[in-house]
Amino acid sequence: MLTLSPQDIQAIWLSAQVATAATLISVPFGFVAAYLLVFARVPGKPLLEGLINLPLVLPPVVVGYLLLLLFGQSGMLGAMFHSLGLRVVFTLSGAVIASAVVGFPLLVRSIRTGMEDIDKRYLQASRTLGARWWDTLLTIILPLSGRAVLAGMTLMFARSLGEFGATIILAGNIPGVTQTIPLAIYEYTNTPGGDRMALTLCLVSIVLSFAVLLVSESISRKFRQRAGQ
């Protein structure tokens, strides 16, 4: 029979914390980034798009190492945080930052797709009626992008649950502090006789991810039903 140890339960709880925090923190920035890519006329837009999507093509270990250089004590942001008495490396905050950076492109791509599908006639009518850009944003773009934002949050949450490479470099694998489900599985696979516990956590990870997708689909169905009324 598959059982969970207190350390496994802690890893599951930490994974949920990290995925939730990373997703919620990233949503406002992801929405702004998608808005700039779709509607704004900014110089160097291809460069901005490439920078946002870079974590998708870089190995997660490389992303983690770059974050380690940035947030380490000798790094640009690390030195500033250190002067304020804050630490990112080998902390839960580091795990959240790593997950946020790796999952951010998925969030932006999803929101961007939703914004690109908005009927341009709505925006033209808004401008014709003299609405300011923030009125158009709040009354047209934001409501019509709701499903896309939800889809992006779902993708990012699921991606954060499975984040390994960047997290282990920046936050380490500290039981009860930064050890999430993937890190616990990795530790079990390197422990003699740990296969059964690794399989248990794999099943937990599958169930959690599947549950997130079911909830997302249920909410999306309600959105579609309201839109059709």
C-alpha cells in the first residue's frame, strides 16, 4: 500500500505554496507583457518577445544558474537584498522566483492568444466613442481575456508543480524548507529502496495536475455558458 511520510506531506504542501505564489505573483506582470506585445507600439518589440520566451528554450538548469548569479550575495539584486536583510538563495522565496521565471512564458503566450482573438471592431467602437485606453482595457480587453488568463494560470500552476532544474540550483533541496515534489522524487531515486516512495509522489503529482486541469475546464465551461446566454 502506498503511504506518505511527514516529509512527503511537507513536500506536497511546499509545492502547492510555490505554485500558487508563483502564479499569483506573475499574473499582473504577464497581463502587462501580453498587452504590450499585442496592443502597444513599443520599440524593440521582437527583442522583448524573445526575452520573455527565452526561459522556454533554455535548459532549466541554465535559468537557475543565471538566477543564482543574479540573486547571490555578489549578484546585482542579491547585494541589494542582502543590504536589506533579505535572502533569496536556498529559501522558499528562491523556489517561487525560479518557478515564476520558468513558467512566465506559458502564462504570457496564453494571455496573448486570448487578446489577439478579441474582435477588433469592439476596440474600434470604443475609440470611436471616445473611451480612454484604460477604459477600453478595463471594460473590453480584460473581460474578454478572462478565459485566456485562466488558461495561462492553469498552465503556469501545473508547470510550477513540476519545476525541478531551476529550483534545485537557486533554492536547493532542503527538506521542509525548499524540497518540493520533484526534488523529493529525485532524492528518493538516489536512495536505495526509495522507488516505492518515488512512485507514490509521482502518483500524487499526476493527481494534483489532473485536478487542476479539471477545475480549469469546469470554470472555462461556465465562462462559455455565460457568453452564450
